[in-house]
Amino acid sequence: MIFGGSTVPRCDSVRPEGAELVSDESSVWRMGGVPVRLAASQGGHRHVLVLGWCGATASELSCLTDDRLPTDIAWRWPGLYAVAEETPRGVVLHTEPSAALPIYVTVWRRGWVCSSSARRLARLISTGVDTQRIACSVLSPSVPALAGSRTFFTGVKQLAPGSRIELPTNGGSLRCSTRWRPDVIPGPPDRRLRDALSAAVALRVDTAPGLSCDLSGGLDSTTVTVLAASSLSGGQRLDAVTIHPAGNENGADLRYAQLASAAYPDRINHHLLPLTSQHLPYTRISAVPATDEPAPSTLTHSRPTSQLHWMHQHLGSRTHLTGDGGDSVLFQPPAHLSDLIRHRKLLRAVNETLGWARLRHRSVASLLREAAVMARTGRRDALTRVARGFAHPIPRGADRGGVAWFTLLPIPTWAEPAAVKLLADAASEAVDAEDPLPGLDASVRTLVDEIREVARTAAADNEIAATCGIDLYNPFLDPRVMDAVLRTPIDLRPSVHTYKPVLSRAMRHLLPPAVAARTTKGSFNSDHYTGLRANLPDLLSLADGQLAGLGIIAPDRLRRHLREAAAGIPMSLATIEQALSSEAWLRAHSEDRGPAWTDEPARSTHA
């Protein structure tokens, strides 16, 4: 979903080659089939455009005639969209709060140019990659706060999610005000979640062509599938796809998927897609296409792209729904234990710590100590400790998990000292940055960071899906779904050791009882070691690449770690996998920097 616009004078207005203007009076352009709707227009003085999938009715949009749009304009309705106001003074953008539709800006010819694609803006200003941002992604992916507004390209910034941002015509400083804040509202979240998720799914069912769904057998994908099947008009059937190891149709995930499809025999066509050795993790990761940033699916690239191509060719899929994002939205983070202590709910804190300790094989006493420390520590103080931690890197094998604002991974021995210095610089910048959401409970604030990180990176997976001819959509990352869950009062939040009870309660009327009661999910983690061994020669060749040229990794030491991991020596693969994903992304970007820009006159498509 690629669109953009600018505040530069009309005579200097630019767009990527292949893009089309949405109106003769507007600088807004789009590529592909991005839905664009004109919400309001006052002569040639003010235009309000809704960019993306939005569930507002025509009459609701026609009411947006006031100079000041509603505070919740970017998440008032189901869907994933941004709102742009064009006036003689500049452009005002309203961003949705989940970051599933990130908007980026850069300065060009004394004005601002914005786009939903950071990579295309980088091509406009002929900029290179941001080494500090890449170092943070590779060596400290568990602390998304380090990124701030940085993108993977120097001179291109991400606009704050859930905000109103003024882009002055003269290229002056951005004026940003936070609009979304997940303050508590009374009542349990079950009904709010059911309504928001149902509306998000129904919007795509009603408007998107060639619909299909993932049906992994897990709670999230099954929920999306049954909601989509229930939303279909009479006589229509939904194509649901379950992947499974070739030759094994007895796995738990497949059994749960079959239970779900059997509950809707007149609405679901269930397709099984076997996985072979050609779909192992790490296979052909250098073939990943160029995206705005390293995509989460890079390491498993052969698996999802094979599935997408198969669905497009054999099922006619053009829109595919997944349950991705459900884990981030629905699981309660360990920081919840510190909130219980801070709110003096001590008995519940002890009981939930007992459950979490059993699940994680941790000491109850140590977890309670960590929760008590976190309850007395603010987010800024925690970032200060992160900055100090990079000055004294964590020993390899040290466990810094548990209850904390931020979980630091051990700095690998193959990281160059200059890269660690970049992490310290990023942490110092994060300490000095003003928190746009002060005063929230720690669990809510950490969830905001996590959801936004997952949602923004999922946009890169959506770019990959688009190269297969499919529009990928994750309803759990709909802003209204996120909003529904995060506003839950502390007394009604689930415990840290329970498995998505809010979703189970909300969807019990639609899910087969065995699926609603499921408390585990399948895993392909063992495949990663098999794939690592099978693809080791190709992975070793990635070590001598652009990350080494940027001074982030020492290739000889990384190759040694890869060989050790392939030999089965126990170690965390987190940073290794981040390095491999980033190297594959850097190579893809260097080979395809995106379309050039043009200022040639173009015919508009009239929103």
C-alpha cells in the first residue's frame, strides 16, 4: 500500500515513476490499488483524503467538513488508513496508532515529501543506509525504543504513530501532537475485542477480492478464519490453507485446523500444503526482494513465498488474512507483575508470579525482586541503565530476561566495538527523547512499543506478499483491536501465565470448544537448526558482506559462530538471525533501489 505527497509548490511536485495523482488539485499520489477517498473539499483551499482501507460510510465521511477533524479520525473506523489534509499552509497528516501503516518523511527542495515507503523517499534524496539503525536492529532488536523516529535510511524519518503532524509548506519544523493514548476505560475487554476484530475482518471480506486465510490451527489464525467464514454472503466459501510437514498429517496443529474447518463445512474449503526440504528456514534468503526494512519472514523466505505463489496460482487468492500480531496484542508481558506491585495488589502479584515461575522455570523470589525494582523504576531511568549496559556489554550466556522495562541480549563476540558504540549513542538519544505516552502502566507502555515494532516490520512482509500478487492483511494489528485490548483496567487484565483468555472468551460462540480451550501452539523452531546445517555454505558467504563493510560485524568471528550453531552447540540464534536478515536485506536494496522519481505531468485518478 504505497502512497505519498508533498508540501513543495505544485510546479515542483514529484512522484515515483508509475505513480498516479489522486486528483488534479492534489499532490497526493498512489501506486497500485490503494483505496483513496475524498472526505471533504472546500473549493481549492482544503482537501481531506482518506488513504487506505477504511470502514467509514459515505455519509460519515461527508460530515467531515470542520476545519478541525475529530481527535480519533485515524482509528475511528475499522481498517488501516491515514488521513491527509491539504491546505495552502501545508499538509496535516493523521497517523494511525498501531504503526501497521507507517508514514515517512524527508526534506526536499525546501519542502516536505511524505510516503508510506521509506525506500522510495531514500531514492528521491539519493541517500544511503543508516548504520546506527542497522546496528540497533542487529545487536539489540529487543529494545525498539532505541530506533526512535529513525528509519533504515539516512535523512528519512518515521512520523509518530497515533499523532497529528503538520508539515509546513516552507519545510519548517514538523509540529507533532499525540492524539491516541490508551487510557483505561471501564469494563472487560472481551466485547470490545470481539467487535473490533469482527469489524476488521468483515471490512476485508466485504471489499477485498480473492479472499483466503491462514488456518494454522492456532487460536489467532483460527479466529480470523471463522470470523471471515461467518462474514461471507450466502453460498460463498472461504479458502483456508494449513501448512504441515510433508508425510505427516497427524500433528496437533493440523488436527485443530481440521476441527475448525469441520465446524463450518458449508463455508470453508480447507487446503493442505505440505512442506519439504525446499522450504527449510535459511533457504534462498538472498532471493528476498527489496523492502523498506528487513522483513520478519526473511529467514523463512522460501516457506511463505511458496505458499503465496501457490495460493495465487491455484486458488486465485488476491487478499490473504493471517493471525500474525495476535501474540503481541493478546499476551500479558512480565511487566504486569510490577504494575500489580505498584498498585498494591500484592496477593495477586504473588499468585501470578508463582504461575509465571513455574512456566519459565524461574525462582519466585528473584522474579518478585525484579518486579519490585521495576515498580520503582521509570522508563527513562531504565533507558539510562540500557545506555550504561552498552558501555559494559553483557557477558555471553548471561540471562537478563524476567521482569524489566527492556530485555538486553548479550552482545555477541562477532560485534565490532564501533557497532556497540552506536548502540550506546542510540540509547543516549532515547534517554533525551520525550516520551509521547507518559504515565501509562509499565505493561501497557511496553506493549505499545512491542505492538508497534511488530506492526511496522509486518509492513515489510506485506511488501514481499505484494510481489506475489497478494495483499496481506493482519486483522489483529488493526488499530481498533489494539485500542480495545490496551484500555483494559488492571483488575481485568489477564495474568502473565495464561494463554489468551480474553480471545477465548470473546470468540467462544464461534470457535469449536477444543480450539477455544487450546493452551499451546505448534512450533517450527527445530527446523531452524536443520535449515542452518543444510544452508551453511550460503550463510557463510553472507558474512563477508555489507555489514562487515559498515563496521558492524567481524566476518571471521561470525562464520565461527555459524559453524558452531550448525554443529549443535547451544546458543541463542537471535542476533545471528538478525545479522543474516539484515545482510540479505542490504544486498536486495543495493540491487534494487526502487523506481526513480519524476515531475512530469500525469493524469489523475480522481479520488
